[in-house]
Amino acid sequence: MKSFKEVFENYQWEEIKNKLEKVKPEEVRYSLHKKNKTLDDFLNLLSPAASEELEQMAVMTRMLTQKRFGKTIQLYAPLYLSNECQNICTYCGFSLDNSLKRKTLSDTELMIEASVLKSMGVNHVLLVSGEANKIVGVPYFQNAVRKLKPHFSNISIEVQPLLKEEYQLLHEEGVHSVLVYQETYHQEVYREYHPKGKKSNFHFRLETPDRIGRAGIHKIGLGVLLGLEDWRVDSFFNALHIDYLQKQYWKSKFSVSFPRLRPAEGIIEPNFIMEDKDLLQLICAYRIWNEDLEISISTRENEVFRNNIVSLGATAMSAGSKTNPGGYAVDKESLEQFETSDERSMDEIRRMIQKAGYDPVMKDWDSVYSGF
């Protein structure tokens, strides 16, 4: 069966980098005004030359987002299940070589954390864990979803890559969407960032969204870790991946996230610095290229940026986030995956969104609509 690997192997990192550097201002303007955008247009809008058109790109992004999604922002919160991990990743606080306190939530602790999220008004929860199959494998996730399903209308997961059959099991339990990040599409240096563990298998991770799509998951979320490698090249490959998936698994919806490298225990410094204006350009490029793509902004970003991005392309935002298992109530001192930047509460974020003239949505989907 066809997979993204076959598409990916037709492209070379340096070739895309050279194309981006050679884009001319007139090519950017041509792409801005084209009716039906292609990946070539995305590349043009991603280029250094397009930074001169950022103001016009922002105006178009606002218009296109309101046309497709209205003036709404879906709010969600992560619930970290475990910081156990068998991988060494040089940018992650959960990395196996960080000899700090590890924790996996028990059933009782899970429900205590869930009750805090419910008191915050959360209806969409994202379950997150480190990659440790024996401790937090599919049976653990199935149990967690069963216990949480009566309390949340929307359950998403961001866990280790699984097999198609395992995603099907979680789909049957009620998982609505699955997020998986390639981290970087630069195959040659990928191993340097992932020297040990199952995550070091570049192609197994690369083909994970294919397995998610074949399992019939409602929504698939992709992204790259911005700061590892050249953000423009990495983002082109991420868009190439989304383009392929949308054609292959047309019944699924798709979202993109923009995690910029944040401070965490024992991690490396960013290899590439991405400024706020760069991130804005990237978000605008995605929206102008793909009007249906959901765009999610996490608490990695600072207050000022998140305040402004509400009207510039965002469709979903996390709020009040804790990135450690038990971080809401059970064990506030456990090991974090990364530091958040925007530490405002869910209520504060709701008020900020309303002040901007937008509607903060706590529940816009329910499993009953899919026959779960």
C-alpha cells in the first residue's frame, strides 16, 4: 500500500532550500493572487522574499479564516499521563537520560486531574505521554479514554507512534484526533536528535500519519519542532505531508501546530532562531495555501503573540496548560516536558478572546455525531 515515504523520497532537502532562497518578489505576488493554490505557491509564501508582503498576507489570512471558521476559537487543555520515556531526544525534558523524578498517573490520580480540568470548563482534552510502551501502552490509553469519555466531549491523544490496529482500538474507544510530529524532516540529522530508542527510526515515524489515516481517525494533527532545523524547509515538507494525506485520507480533517523549542530540563539550545514575525509568516502561508486547515497555537507562545494571533489565523488554542503528569493537582513538582510561556488561566484566555470580538468555544464536537 502506498505511503508518504514514496512521495518524500522524490524531494531533497538542499533542493527545497535553494528553491526557497531563489523565489522572487513577483512570484510571491503571483501566488498571493492565484485562485487555486498549490504547494509551489506555499513555497513562494514561505520564502524570505515573502516577508516583504507580510502585511498583505495577514489581511488575507484574517479574511480567509473568518470565511471558513467564523470568529471562533476552540479551547482545549493537555492532560499529561506520564513522563516515562524510553527515548533519548536531545530537545525534550522527558528524555531517558534526564535522571529526574518520573511519574505515571494512577486511575485515581487521572480522575483528580480530570476534575480540575472540568472545573476550568474544559470539554476538549489532549492526552499526552512520553514514549514508554511497557508502562504506558495501548491498554493504559484504552483505560484512560474509557474513564474520561463520560466527562469530556472531545478526547485527542499525543503519544508514541502506534500500529494501525492499535489506532483502530483507540478510535473505537472514542479518540477523536491524533497528533504526531515528525520533529524534523531532515533525515540526515534526525538521528543526531534521536540517538536512542524507537523514535530513532525515522521512517517508522514518517509513516505514522498513514497508519492513523487507515485507522479512520476523525482528525490528524501534524507539525515540526521549530528550532531544530531551517523552519522554512521543514515547514515545506510538513505541508507536502499534509497535501498527500488530504488526498489519500479525504474523510479525515487535518490540523497543524507550531511548537517552537522551549526551555526544558537538559535540552539543547535551538539550532535555528525563529522570530515572531517568522511564525506569523508561516501561519499566514498555511492559511492562504489551505483554507480548510485547522491551526492550533499552544501555550509555548507568549501572551502578546497569542493575543494577536486570535484574529490572524488561529482556530484552536490551549490554555491553563501544565506539561507534567499531575501538574494540575496531584504532583505539581513532577518533571515537565517543557516550560510554558503563556501561563494565564482558562478564564483569562476566554476573556481575552471575547475582548478581541471572538467566541471561545469549549465544545464544538461530540462523539455522538460519529456513532461512538
